[in-house]
Amino acid sequence: MSTLILSPDQRVFPAFSLARLLRTVFQPSGGQRVCILIDLADPRGIKDFAFLKDPALTIQKHAHDVFYQGLKNGVAAELGLSGGEIFAYEITGGSNLDLPDLAVDPRGNELSLERDIYPNYDIILCISTFSATAPLTAFAKQFGFRGATLHGLNEVILSSGLAVDYDEVSRDAEKMRLGMTRATSAEIDFKIGGDMHTLTLWLGEQEAQKSHGLCRGGPDVANLPAGEIYYVPTGADGAFPMRYEDGTLGLMHVAGGRITKATLLSGDEATVRAHNEKLASDPVTGELGELGFGTQVLPVSGRDIQDEKVLGTVHVATGRSDHLGGSLTPDKFVSRGNATHDDILFAPHKTPEIDIPQVRLHRAGQTHVIMEHFHPSDYVVGLLSN
């Protein structure tokens, strides 16, 4: 990996090319149909592209200006693709919640995603506010399409995480995966306010999986930008600090694979109280459904979709896990409105109050240090250098 010795600020990225991205990710064959999905508070706002007048809708504007216009202005023809339509659905309000069925086109026609969109397109690009990877993956398997989810799209992501060579990303991810697969457990040490906490995640010697950006086979959905190694834990115990969206810090107490309660470290006690009420009323919302490690050298984008793919970061996630090969599906929640998959990213820019002195992976009778203080270990550097 030639960029490994560079910092993100030193790395030079090629100019973004929609044609190169779609060709590399999908290797589309002639005649395949492609479309774009966006989310809006009112999907009827797509009529006559009225949503473009709202300066707050930057994600949807990128979907229109870069992807929709790009396909219409030559990229679709260059790749032998047809279609190129864009549709809007109502914003879900949470990460990986089920998608509504209503879709609206720019002429104001009301359509059904399940009747009019999923069966009639070969490649679906979902550029949205909230991740739709889990529900779209389920629909891909049902209807046979391929796709990509690109939630939170911004200029930094376009110029870096989506400008890279995904063949190279895939090769590097596989190098890390081979050196991290079939682990029995992982331990993450956290330091906050002078106190140390450790979270142990049991991995059951499963095959590590990779998010590598290539979607060239059967029905599947790529999450872009890509570049991570991940597991669906079989259990977890210990404790870890978490920074809530309002800046409140809480300590998550974990037993039997899920967060059982949170205690306040600093900030607003009401935030922690609300979390505990949710855990009590719908216990599976605290289930740890993912452990992930970034594999790429990328700049911070301010969006977790890219920032969790940065080498030297680690994330765990709570909630829905069926799109990752886990067993937690929306029907197992007390309320389907709670059936989110929520990544908890640990990175210097995201959690400045929290240090991670060390992450250890136990594998084949050996212990490998994976990262220290948000830097990849010599073991990981060695894997990527091979």
C-alpha cells in the first residue's frame, strides 16, 4: 500500500470520475438499467426539482448535480447503461430503518419502490441523509439488483473516498482481513478522564468480512466510501465510554452481548436517562452487532460513512445486524422505529475526550496488537506492506 506511510494531508487523490467509480464498483454490462434514490422530508419536493432551491439539502444536490446529471450527460452512454432516472422517498429519520414504499419522480408521479423501481433496475444508487444499506440489501436479495449506498455525501468524500481506486482498496482490505480472520475475541482499552475501561467482544473464530467497495457478483449492495474489516460479535462484556450527539459522555455497561445500562460521566443527565429508558423498553437496541476497523488513508470528512473507513479508527455498532450476516432483524425489536443500526465511531476528531491506548486481537493462540492511540500497529502495517 503505497499511501501507508503518508498522512491523509499528504496523500494526493485523483480527480473524481463518476464513470471510473461505476465501472470499477459494478463492471456493468451493456443495457443494464441504473437509477438514483434520494430522501426528502416530503418526496413530492422532487417535482420539477424544487428541492434544489433549498440550500440545506446539500446531499441531495450532490446526487442531482454529480450523479443524475453525470449519467444524463454522457456517463450512462459511456458505460452502456440505460435509464438514469431519479426518484425520491420520504426520509426515514434513522440509520438503516426500513424504507417507505412511496417514491415520486420529477414529474410528480407517485410510484411504488417495490412494484416500479426494485424489479425494473439492475443498479440502484441511494444517496441519502440516513444510511439505507440494511433495507436496500434485503431488497437486493429479494429483487435481484445490485446497488450502492452513499449517505452523507459531501465535497470531501467526492474528492477523496470516492476518488480512490477500489481495486486497490479491495486488495488492501483483503490483506488485513486475512491477518485478522478467525479470531476468538478482541479487547479494546478506553481511557477517559484518567479512568481505564475495557470492552471484550467475542468473535467465535468467524471469518472476518470486508467492506471493499466492489459489487460485481450477484445481488448485493456496496456501502461507499468503503474500506473496513468487520465482524458480527457473538457476545460482549465490559464497559466503554460513548459520546452522545449533544456532547454528553456516558459509560456503557455491557453484559451478554448488549448494553444493559448507561451511567453519566459528564453532560446532560437527561440524555443518559432517555437512553436507559430506551434500553429498558426495547432491550435489543443495546445489542452490539458490529466491530469494525478502517483500512484506508483518508482525510476526515465529518461524516461517519467515510471517517469510520480511516486506518487507525475503530467502531462498534448497536442494533440491526442482518445486512452484515447477523440475526437481529427489525421484527425482533419491540418497535420497528427502533430497528436502527447505529455506528459508534472512535477517532480523535470524533471523540477527543476518549483515548484508545490499545486494541488487541486474539487469534490462533496468539495476541496481535491492532492499533495504539489511533495509530495502526506494526502488525497491521506489516499486513498492508506484503
